[in-house]
Amino acid sequence: MIALLTQAINLFAALLLILAFAMITQRRVLNLVHLFTAQGLALAAATLDVGYLTAQPHLYASAAATFLLKVVLLPALLHRLINRLQVRWDVEPLLNAPLTMLLGIVLVVFAFNLATPIAALASSVARSTLGIALASVLLSFLMMITRARAVAQVIAFLSMENSLLFAATAATNGMPMLVELGIALDVLMGFVILGVFLFQIREQFDSLDTRHLERLREE
Amino acid sequence: MNMFASATAELPLTVLLASPFAGALLLALIGHSRIGAAINVLASAVAAGCSLWLAAIIARDGASTAYGELFFVDPLNVFLVALTAFVGFTTSIFSRPYMRIEVEHGRMTAPRMRLYHAMYQLFLAMMLVALTTNSLGVLWVAMEAATLCTVLLVSIYRTPAALEAGWKYFILCGVAVLQALFGTVLLYLAADRVIGSGAGALLWTHLDAVKTELEPTIMSLAFVFLLLGYGTKAGLVPVHHWLPDAHAEGPTPISAVLSGLLLNVAVYAILRCKVLAEGALGNGLPGRAMVAFGLLSVLLAAFLLHRQRDIKRMFAYSSIEHMGLITFAFGLGGPIANFGGLLHMTMHSLTKSAIFFAVGHAAQKAGTQAMDQIRGLLQISPTVGWGLMIGSLAIVGMPPFGVFASEFVILTSAMRQLPWAAPLLLLALAVAFAAIVARVQPMVFGETAAMKRLPHPPALVPVFTHLGLGLALGLYIPPFLISWYMRAASLIGG
């Protein structure tokens, strides 16, 4: 049973990585929200798993908080947001999907190399997945750079935060409770502010394409 | 950690943190009313008073923890706490007539005033938490929360340019704080191996005690991420792009506290991490990284100063330059360079916020921030004109102002420790001098353009208080202040 659960962490980690890849090339806004929800679910499951294996009750609380925030609350808010912005069925043109994928693979190789020496020093149960966590962080970062639409950038930001939390769980069996609560609060606040922002941007520019936001330049 | 006395510092610390939080809560309800601005001033005044009280206690008893080691106050952060609370207080005085004029000009409405006042206090509270907390995790949380508050403040005019500045600020600093979070995770991983897991492993006092045992491989990577993350918040080149936009598009009181306070807090965060990384690595690598970032920022910002047309953007680039200089000084390390860096933090805060106060009223009178349309301030309003002129002379490092003294200390230590960097610094300072004086001179002395009369008298007491303090400290630094800076400098080590 224990061996199975240890393997399960690797499974969840692999899921996270696949979801991160899927997000990079996903053109439909609605599907992005679904992928984000699935990512939150994988993160919550991984946290629960690590909590059970290391017998740390505070990770159960953390997993519950992740579930509530990332699987229930934020997706619900995202659905409301894309409904009210009427971008639910939007399809975003992507610049050169194969090239982005290739870049993603390079990032993964880089992340694995970077993480190997650190993972060797860590003593956590999930240390072998640190490379995957780092790779997901970099992939979300790539998505943030390559996307032009504001909603996609917001989702990339949230997904980057998901990957970082997974990195924290993988490397250290979870951060102290106080810090995790603070992070969750900041993410929620940040998301609400971003949501308000999106409406204002659309009102001002009649579009959610952030390429309109490039007027302030170096003189 | 029983060597720290704790009970005496707890009361002033509690009031210090509670007053801006209470202010934020109250102002969230009635911030738009006539007394909103007065409450804003009052809450900031209470915080400023408590910060002095706290400083007096720390000066008497030495470093102290409070609330079961959750907070930690030593000579290094208490001086920044006092500076932050003081500038927060004077800015709230300046903000009162300034924002009233903005309301009359139709740029602010009642709901926006409420948001503005509440966020101003929350922002102050978050910076004070970031400065006084002992946990590096809470430091991260407070920095992120302070960023979120300022995003709302920067975009408060809701114009296309303000929204763009706010969005850029959010995305860039959002990515930056996530990098800092990863750095914090790595730090926790390193601490985990020595101290064991739990909240204690992120407490700075615990980490400081075992810093030589922290795993060097992990710490070097952690420091890279922390430097990148918090360095973005400090406006270091090449991750400075949010800073000029945020300064130019937000309300001027916010430009003043961004430049004068938030950048300092970000540098403080880097310093705390640098002490740990330096202890773990023992090879001076963190210091050298800071020297490189600092030097690059000073040089690039000085040359970009020439290309600015917007007055607030120009002084924003000047802030990048000075933050670079401060980072450079702390990167050099050693008691003298650290002393210079701390002094420069103080002088830059006081002078730059004074300049922004004067700039704010000048831009209101001219109805624009474009420098070629602001002319002849001296004839229209001698106090604003002189404030801007004296402030500009102070910031470019003219003697006898305080900035000259701190730049002199930094330059001499650069000549001693890193001789090849000194001419580069001198070049940058000369370029910045030429750029700022050439721009400010016609604005102050030139032919008069049509300027508006302001519906309310501007608050110029803060401008001249700050400049007076800068001048006084340039002429004479009292011995107790010197010994204090020396103690703080020794804490940074290196």
C-alpha cells in the first residue's frame, strides 16, 4: 500500500506536467479553465498523498484548502468571469504551436538538470518529482510570455502558482501552515483584483488583447 | 533565543502594526467622507510615533523578538521602520490637499477616494509587517500583499495608460514574487536539513544562527531566485520595466511612497537573504551578484534619464539609479560600504519623496506631466519652484546635502574595494547630474507658461521638512545616529 502511494505521487506529478503542456497549446478559453481545474485536483491529491505518507496532519488541511480554492472557488469565479466577459467560446490564435512545444521540451530538460542536484539533497518522500515541479513552473512561465489574451495570462499566472506549491510539497513535504495560508490569501486577493482589472481593460480598450497595452514605451 | 528581551518591545510594535490596519478598516467604510484624509493622517501619525518609541526601546535594550519569535526587531530593521512610518506620515499630510485637488479636477470620485485611503493604510501596514516579521515566509506574503495594494493604487485613475501601467506592474511583479516564493521554498529546504521542518525553519533568527551549516548548492540557487524576485520589486535593471510606468501613471503620493519606501523594503528583503547566503556559501558570490546588478542599474538608468519627457518618469529612472547604487554598496559589503548603503537609503527616501511632493503640485499647476510644457514655476509659485530645484540639486548629489555624504562614502569604499567600478559610478553620476539639472532648470526658471491656480493651497511643509532633514544630516550626523548605523551595518556583515 505504501509503495503504491509513493508511486501515486509520481503519477500526480506526471499529470501536472502533461496538463502544463496541454495548457500551452490550448486555444479555447473554456478548455483552459477545465485544464486549470484538473491541475488543482492533481495538486490537492498529491498534497493529500504526501500528507498521508509522512503522517503530517497539517498537509491534510493544506490539501483541503487547495481543493476548496483551486478546484471549487477559483474555477467557479473563472467561469463567472468568462461568462460575464463573454469570452467563454473564444478561440485564441496561437503563434506557431509546434515551436512552442519544442521550446517546452527544452525547458523540461533544463529543469530536470537543474533539479537533480537539489533533489539528491532533499529528504522528502516526493523528491524525485522536484524536476517535474520546476518544469511545470517554467512551462507556465512560457505560456505567460506567449499568450496575448489577458484571460490566458491570468490562468498561466495561477498555474505557475500551482506548480510552485507542488514544488514546495515535493521538496520539503510542505511549507509551514502560516505561510501556506498567507499564500492562499494572496492568490485569492490577486485573482479578485485581476478579475476587476479585466473588466476595466475591456471597458477601456474594447478588447482583452494585451497587445493594446503597449503604448507606454521608453521615450 | 532567550538573550532577547521581549516584553518591552511588544506594546509599541502592536500599536505600530494595529494602527494602519485599523485605519485601513475604518477608511474602507468612510474613506470618501470629509474626514477620510484626516483619519489617514492620524493613523499614519500614530504609526510614526510608535516607530520612534520602538526605536528608542531597541536603542536602549538591543535586538528583541516579540509574539513568540514571530516578530523580530533589531537596529537594522527598526531604522527602516522609523523611516517608513515617518515618510508614510508626511506623505499622508501631502496627500490631503493633493487628492482634494484631484477630486476637483474630476480625476477622483468618492468610491475611488475610499479605495485610495484604505489601500494607502493597508500598504503601509504590509510594509511594516514585512520589515518587522521574523519569518521569511511571512515576509514574502507581506511583500506580495503590498504589491497587490499598490497595483490598485497605481491604476486608480482608470485611464488607458493607468490600466496599462497597473497590468504591467501586476504581471511583472507577480512573476517576480513567484520567483521569490520559489527561492523561499529552496531556503526552507536548506533549513529543513539543519533545523528540521516546522515553522521554526523559516525564522530568520534561527536561520542566522545556523547559516554556516546550510547546504551551499541549495542556498546559491535559492539566492539567485530571491535576488531576481525581490530585485524586480527594487527596480533593478534588467527587471525594472514596471517601475517608470507605475510611478508616472499613479497618483503622486503613491509615486512618493513607492520610490521612498517600497523599494527600500525590497532591498531590505534582499539584504536579509544575502546575510544567510553569504554565511552558507562563504565565497562572496552573493555580494558579487549584487554588485553586478547594482552597477548595471546605475549605468543604464543614468543614460535613460536623458531620454525622458515625462517629469515623473524621469525621477522614476533616478530612483532606479539610486537603488542600483544602494545594491552596489551592500554588494561590496564591509562596515564602511554597508554604512554608506544604509545612509543612502535614508537620504534617497527623504529627498526623493520631497521631490515627488513638489513635482505633484507642479504637474497639477501645469495640467500636464510633460516637462517641455512646465515652465517658469518660480514666478507662479516660488515655494513649489524652489522645492523642486533644491530637491533636484540634493538628489544629484550636490554638497552639502545628505545624498552627497552617502554617495561620497560609497564611492570611497568602491575605490578601495573595487577600483575599476569607481570611474563607472562617477561617470553615471555625472550623466545623471547633467540630465536632471538640464531638465529641471528651465522648468523652474524659464519663461512662464499659462498655469492654473490650484483650488486648494498645496501642503509644502513635508517638502521642506524632508529637504531640511536631508540638509541637516548632510552637514552633521549626530554621534548616536552614526553608532546606530554602524551597528546596523555590522548586522549585514560581509
